Amino acid sequence: MAVLGSGSSGNSTFLATERVRLLIDAGLSRKETLRRLAVIGERLESLDAILVTHEHSDHINGLARLATERRIPVFLSPLTLAALPPQIKLPAVEPFQPGRLFAIGDITVEPFTIPHDAVDPVAFRFTAEGVRIAIVTDLGYMPQNVRHYLAGCHGLILESNHDLEMLRNGPYPWYVKQRVMGRDGHLSNKALGDFLREEFDREARVLVLAHLSQQNNHPEIARMAAAAALEAQSARETKLAVSSQYEPTQVFWF
């Protein structure tokens, strides 16, 4: 797996087995998506499907062009499909229902509902070849169903959006700060740290911090908060990485 980009300017993650190649969200431009795929040694022509978590622009900006150019099937919920801007025309749509698993090739996909201010937001857990990977961003808090899907995962991409003090003292209007901190907003460094301290099962070989705010966070602040929580859990075998808005992460193999 590799996070191609993560943040308010565009989100996209690449996931592959020997048989199947997936893109989760298409929030980067076509040009940037192709460039970043090339950086990790992949091509648009190899993609088997694009999966969409929700309809916010930073997750779908490049969707129409990428899907249309290669007639790539797009998997998303019917409510999310209905919420897409009318100018987005998709050549092949595969609807799914949150809570019902389905398969793409040798990958089992489990979409599950998360708390966010979108029409029908989901996160995903993927299983293939005995490996489980969960991609969970854009959520205001971690309800029990989310914690359930994180259990037993070998790879985790989790939101660490903002530092609470930076957000409170930052330039955003108060109503935006309230939205970000709300139960349908974004997960803070502290909230992620609390989960890692209290419920992380230490199964993950890789933890990637994602969707960092450019205004209200800093990669080293997020990294230190997560590292302290992992240390408290004695999770020394878990590799910690921080995604970027501008470049893909390394490719993680399982």
C-alpha cells in the first residue's frame, strides 16, 4: 500500500495484490495521480477499480477524468453516487451498501459507516492473502463499529488531522473550528493517541498518519503524539509513517 496524497487539497491511496490494483479516492488531479503512481512504479492502465469514501471535493476531484479515460469501474454507495456533482459522469458504477462486504478479485472489501458531515461517508477494511488493511479518515470520533474494524489489522491508515491548540488558536473562523472539532468533523492527534493508548491491539506492522491539516497541524507534532501513544502500548514493532499532501509515501509490503 502507498498513500499517494492526503489532506484538504486531495486524497488518494493505492492498494494492490499480485492480481488486483485499487485506488481509494481520487482527490488528486489526473496529472498528479499519474505522476505519483509513476513514483511508486505503477500506471493508471493497471488499475482495476476506484473506490470512493464520500463526495467531498478533496476525495473526488480527479474521479471523472481518471475513470472515464480507462473506463475504470467506480465503487461507491448509492447515496454518495446521488450526491456527486452533476457534471461528474462515470462510465461504470458498482454500488455497494455500507456494512456488506464484497470482493474485487482476490480482495475482500468491507465498507463501514463513519461519523462525518457527508451524505453517506464510509471507511474500508481490505483483506487478501491473510493480510488486513484499514483506511479510516474523515471522521469526528471513533465509535465502537470503527474500533471493531480496526482490530486485527496489519496495516492502518488513520486520520490525525489537527492539534487541538493549533486549531483553537489558528486563523479559522469559530464556526469552522467547531465543525472540525465536532463529532462529524475530523480526528485530532489527541483522539488518535487516546485510541492507540487504550485499544490498539499492536497487530499493525505499519501505521500511517493521514489527512493532516496544513493550517492546524505539523507532521512532527502528529508523529510525536502517535509515537508517544505507541510507546505507552509497547508497540515497538509498529512502523510509524506520516503521509504528505505533496508526495506519496513509500510503498509498504505485507
